[in-house]
Amino acid sequence: MERFMAAPLNIVQEGTGTRCPLDTTCIHDETCSEPVCVLYGEELLPSQSGENLSVSDVFESIVAHNKRLGDEDRFSTKPIHLHYRSKSVQNMRFVDTPGIIETLSTGKDNRAEIKSILVSEMSKENTKLCVLVEPKEFATNAIIRICDETFGSREWTRNSIFLMTKFDKQAEDSRTGSKANKFFREFLENGCIPYLTITPTLPKEDLDPEELFNERRKLLESSDRFESDRFKVWKEQHDLFKDMNGDEDLDQRVNDKLGFPVAKKKMREIMLEDTIKRLPEVIASLRSELDACRKELTIFKEKDKMTDPQELKLIVSDLLHSIQERLLAYLNGDLKSAMDNQGRLQTLLDEIDEEEDSDWALQELNFHSENEGVWRDKIVMIEDYPLQLMADAKFLGGKQVQRAITFFKYATLDSLPDPYKLKDQVANITGYMNGGLNQEDWERAMVQITTVLMKDVSHPGVNYVVKHIGSIFRRLFDIALEDVKHGEERSSAYQHIPTAVEKYLKSEFDKMLWALMKLSADRIHCAVEPMYSSINPNLPNYHPCGHMKDGDCPTYRMDEHGEYVSVLTQKQEVEANWTDWVKSRLRALTDGADKAKEFLKSEFQKKAMSKKSFLPSERSSMITNDEVEMILHSSFAYLVALTEHILIDFEFQINHYLYQGFKRELSRSFMRAGSEANWEALVRRDASVRVAIAKLEDQMESLTESLCEVQKLNQKF
């Protein structure tokens, strides 16, 4: 191997010095008058590997590594990789494997390990075996038998070339043609005709690495001349003996294989033949490599654009529009998005957990945030969700928001306050002589109960649902940002947007969303406060006397003379007139706008002329327990009716301020993020990207030239 490369590289010592494969790739390079090497390997120490190494550096590293393996008394199948670039070598690749010693004297028997290395290397595609036989009889050459055992038959010889090293040790015993022919007869019969080589050796190898390297280099420089002189003397002996004794000539098959230069030429011929066979494969490989370079060049050019503030501004503007479209698709319902994001769909519990774990969960939305913990505790106590919530169904986008609102309504009903817990306070809040009347003010007590209880349950709930929906919007942005990097016309560009820019866009989105959440929450809070700050007995679904016996709370209506007369109770009236009322309503709606208006006016007049008894006017001078119960019962009935009414109103407000507001803000403030950013501060020119582009362009030029040359060569052959 070293004679082939004209450089000492591997370890030479008594016994087996090579303890792992040395995988060498030779690259012909006219610009390298001195060899330039790259050395690496899985088991090499960091100090032993590197690029732009000299031959002496490589020699020292390889020797040190093999000695370390020797100290550990082991062989390794993990190769050292050497890239050897020089103008004096042919493009080729070969692997030097450990030699096998037949006679084991002392130490560990590593022959099985060496065989496994041999099998491992020979199993690789397009591998030829160069077998170094000893200068002795064929039958006593252990390497032949070992290869037979290793590969299972003699078929391996068809893919091998044989070199007999140190032939000078056999030259004297084969000093005549007949003796030489007798020696080589069995080699010839088995088709294992070796090339004969003689390489000069040092008198001793026990030198320091630098001196050993220099001495071996001198030997290599003189090896061809040394070998030629020895074979010349050997052949002269044959000719002399033939002239004197009429001896036979050396077999021409052996005579054609004298000296390493002949073997080297044959190996090059083998490689050339193999190259010719593999030209289509080489062409395909070059095309594949050229295509890979094109793709990589496209990536680096996109990266280079990302460091140009003006280019980046245009790309981000397109990105924002793509994100906006994708978010609206999620919210409006999109089959493809749902199918493409199966792993990102969420159940209700997933949403609750994600909101709870987010950094916004404890962030103050407004002064009501201090009571959010109470609401969250109530949610935890909910064990069974109603079917209409579809809590276990996995949703993405607008359906999540709808479920969040429905869940909020259900949780509000589940948290309906109990006025009876204020029983001990009722008498206290009736006051005395409110407005100058010497009578307890039961109505004030009911207003106070309604205000306190509704305030405690509604405002924290509003904050929670706003944060719940905000968490959904926030997650949808992250999904959209990833989605637009795939399947879009400019996805390849979006994939290379700098991390700093993505963080900026995420930050701007969060700012926009949080501001919207604060504004929406404030507006909803303002809208709900009038609902409980006063009491309206005419609340449509409120029945003040539902807890009393029918008839205990009479209802009065003003007659044509302006006098109130007792009529049927509300319950009795509904039961008596329900069918007629429904028929009248349907008839009015189907007979046109005028009839419908007349019907509504008639209904309004009836309600205006009706009088409901809110709380009994007959009261004790000092409130009794029964009367407290009456107030609490009426308060509960009113709270139920008010909650139902508020929940409908809540849904309108959440839809308007938060859901539709989010869609509006996407096209307003968020889209301005691209135009208002300081791109010069966000990105910087990366010189390494320009270097990589130049390197890839040079590489593509070289590959294109190589491809043309190989295609011409392929056509020629």
C-alpha cells in the first residue's frame, strides 16, 4: 500500500501491528505537489484526527492508535478513514486489514477477530481482495487456508490478486528455472499466481516515530530500483544455469509478474475495468450529487435572503398573509387542516390543561383576576360533562371556541350561587326606613343578594373563558406557523426564516392577542354589571310565585275603566291560553310583517297592563324566618332566570368582542407587524452563508465537468 502511494503511513512491527482497517481513498489532484490528508475514525482520539494533515502527521496518528489497541490487546472492526490527495496517485480506494499469524506463540488469540474484519470489508460492494502470500510452498501458506475457511470455498480467488512479498528469501532456493517452476507449480494449478515483490527493510524498527518515518520514506524512494536490481540478478542466475546445464526457462506466467510496478499496473487495469463496468452507476451518482448540491444551494440562497432586511420584509409580509389565511381556515372549519393535523387535535381536558400550564394563566387580566382561582377550583370539581359538550371529541379551530363557550355556560350553571348561605344576613340587609317608609325593605335585600352572588360568579368566569379561548388562539398561531412551512408555494423560503424573526412575530401576535383579551374582558364585564345591579320583575323567564301555592299570588290587570281586577295566575293563564297563543303567533308570522307587528304591539300592551306581585306587601314589623325563606326563595328563582338570560347575552358578547374581534385584529394590527419591524436590528449579514454559496457553486461546476467527462467516457467505451 505504501509503495502504491509512495508514502509511509501504517505501522510496521514484529507480529500483527495493524489492529484495525485503514480505509484509504486516494484522490488525484495536480495542484498537490505534497500530499494533503484528512484523517478520522470513530475510535480515534480528537488529537489524532483532522484536516490538511501532512503524511508524517498521519503516520504518527495511525501508529499511536494501533499501539493503543495493542496495549488493550484487542482488534477493532471500526476503521480509520484516510483521504489522501496527491498528484502522484490514481483515484482509488483500498483498505489495509490486519494480517493473520498462523503460529500463535504468546498473548491472546485474535485470529477470529481478524477474520471478522476481513469478512466485514469483503462484504462491501465492488471490493477486490489483494492477498499477500509468504515466500514458501503453496500448501504451507496459511493465508490460503484461512481465506478458504473464512469465505467457505475457493470462489474468493476469482475476485483476488496475489502478491508474494519478501521474495528475496525464496530467490536462492529458486535460483534455476526448473526449481522456480517446481516451487510455483501448485500456485499455478490452483489459479493463484502471485506477483513477486521485494521491498527493502530497515535493520531495526525500534526507532522514535519521526526517525522511523524518515528512514522508511528513504527506503520507499529506492524500493523500485532495489527490487529491479534483485530480480535482475535472479534472472541472470537462471540464464547462466541454462547456458551451462541446459535448464528450462522460467514459466512465462511467472516471468510476467516480476516486481511491484507490474502488480501496480495490473491493479490499475483491474480498477479501470471495474470503473468501466460502473460508469452508469457513477453517472447516476454524479447526477444525484449534483441534484443534492442544487437543493443545498437553494437553501443557502434562501438563507442569504433572510439576512437582507428588504428581502426579509417581503417574505415576512407573505408569511403573515399565509398565517392569516390558515388561521381563518381553522376557525371557519377546514377538512384538510383537520386531516393534516390529526396529532394536534385536542379534547376539552387537553385545552383546560394547556391553559392551566400556560404563562398567561396567572397573568393579571384585570382586577377580577384575583378571584379566578375560585372559578378554577370549581372547574376541577366538575366530574361528569354533559354529552352536548363533546368533551372527549378532538377538535381544532372554531369548534374548539364553540365548545369553550358551551363549557363556560355549563360551568356557570354548575356554579349557580346558593342564596340560602346568606340566610343569617337577610334581616340585616332589609334596613330600616329606606326612603322614609317605616317598613323593612325586602326588595333591597333581594337586590343586595342578587348583586353580591352574581358578581362573585360571573366576573371570574368571564376572565376564565377569555383566557381559555385566548389559549386556543395562541396555540393555533403556532400550528399555522408550522403549517405554512409545508405545502405552500413559498414554504421553502418560510423554513429558513431566522429564529429571531419567528420570536418577534410570536411576540407581536401575543401582544395583539393579550390586548384584545383585555379589551374584550373589560367590555363583557361592563355589559354584565347592569344585569345584576338592579332587579326587573318583568324578566321574561322569571316566575316570582313559583314557590307558592297556585292562587296565593294573585295577578291583576287594568280594565277599560282604569281599575285593576284579579285575573288568572300566570301559570293558569299559560295553561289556558298556550295553544291559542302559539297559533296566534304562528299566524301573525306567516301573514306578513304588518300582522307580526300588530301581534307584538298587542303582546307589549298586555305585558304593560299586567301587574306582578314581586314580594308580598303584607309584612311583619320585624321580619320572621318564614319571610326570610320567602325572600331567599324569590332570590333563587330570580338568580336562575337571570343566569339563563345572562348566558345568552354572554354568548353574543364573546362572539362579537373576542371571536369576531380576533378575526378583525388579524387583518388590522397583526398585519402591521411586518411593516413596523426594525429589520436591520433583527437580522445581520452572515458571511459564512456567502462562503457556503461560493463553495457550492464551485462544487457544482466541478461536478458538472466531471459528469460531462464521465458521459464522454461512457460513450467511448
